[in-house]
Amino acid sequence: MLELWQYAFFQRALLSAVVLGFTCSVMGVFIVLQGLSFVSAGIAHGAFAGVALALLLGFNPLLGAAGTALVMALLIGQTNRRGKLNLDASIGIVFSAALALAVLFIGLMPGYTADLMGYLFGNLLAVTTTDLWVSIVVGAVVIATITLFYKEFQFTAFDPVMAEAAGLPVKALFDGLLVLVSLAIVISLKAAGELLVIAFIVIPASTAWQWSNSLTQMLFLSAGFGVAAAVLGLFASYYFDIPTGASIVLILILFFAVSSILAPQRRAVRRTKGLAAKEV
């Protein structure tokens, strides 16, 4: 194992795994609590459409991903408010538009594009120094924003109606949350791939929820599960020669499955259901 630390590509991958695991897992807590998991999928498709457009036109894929992901995030919010539609319908419309654009841009490309497939399936071991620094800077911005507006995000996550009555800018906070999700997705695309990036956000938070009694506890546990899965998945990918994104997600699913059996929250639910069944 010691020889791994001699390779620069592995050092970059390990640091990137920690940054992405921490950032996405913390961000995912607010997504799960507000039932916005489908939002992540819509924005991820938008980001991938941006990658395809960037490769088609010959500019930086991350810039394309960031631009379209942010547009998709803001469109979801605007469509939900101005179109008088519920959130699921708004996300579905934007989701479909993003997917159609991605297919269109891919269809316009001449032949097979390896870079595009890398963003579709992800490869943590292929992270460059530039990718790592972008992840660190953007991840720091996301975490700093969550820390700065922690109370506001907490209030709107648990009771948006009361938050609005108390004078909080709930709509602006919702749009801000979508922007933060977009940034987390963009920095995760190359490592996790568009098909699996939603798992980086949703599964650690869902696992942490089963062990938590408070938001703070859920945030720390989610970050722990995310970082642990990212690091373990990276080592599994290297030693067993399997895709990094898939190995990380499978470990996350293992954490979730074990938590579903052993976590106090789930045991309490099963006891309640059992008592209800006996009473009937």
C-alpha cells in the first residue's frame, strides 16, 4: 500500500475523494430533508449537456457544465414559481429539456469522444491538478455558504411556511440551494460521472438520517459516510481494477443497507409497526 503514495495521480485522487465526499454529503443533507433528490438528477443532466456543448464547440468542459447547470437550477425555480406548476412537474420539464440537449449535442459530434464518456461514467483516478484545485475552491465556497446561512437553511428545510412568515427570503434561499447543488455536481462530474453523481449527494445523507437525532449530527455523519465511501471506493478501484464511481456508490449502498437493519431510527420504526400490527 505504501507504494501508492509515490504516485501523483493517486495523491490527487485521494484528496479529490475527500473533498468531493465531504462537499456532496453535506450538501445532500438539505436536499434529502426537503425532498429534492430529483432536482439533483435534473441538474446533473443539465451539466452533462454543458459538457457535450463545450466539447462540440472546443472550450473547457467544466465551464460548459457550470454554465448549463446553473441555468438549469434557476430554470427549475422560475418554472416552479411562474408556471404555477408543482416542483416535480417543473423538474421533469427541465430534466427532459436537458437530456434532449445532451443527446442533440452528442449527435452533432463526429465519432466517438473519449472525454465525453469520461464525464458520463467518471474516473477519480483521472483527476488532474487543475481539477483538484477547482474542486477545493468550489467545495470551500459551498461549505462556507452553508455555514454562513446555516440557520436560514435549517429553518426553511423544516418549516418553509413559518420561515416565510418570519420574513426570511425563502424563494431566494431555495434558488441559492439549487445553485450550491449545481456547483457540487459540477466538481463531481469527472470523478463520479453524470450517471452516478446523484448517489454522492443523496445516499450519504439518507444513511446519516437513520442514525441522527439532530441536523448537526446528521451533517457530521453524512460527511463521514461520504468521505469514508469515497476513500474506500478509491482503494477498491485501484486494487480490483474496477470503475471508481461504481465502487464508491456500491460502498455507499452497503452503508445504507447496513444502516437500514441496524440504525436506531429504523429499529424504532419497525417496533412501532410491530406494535400497531399486534393491536390490530
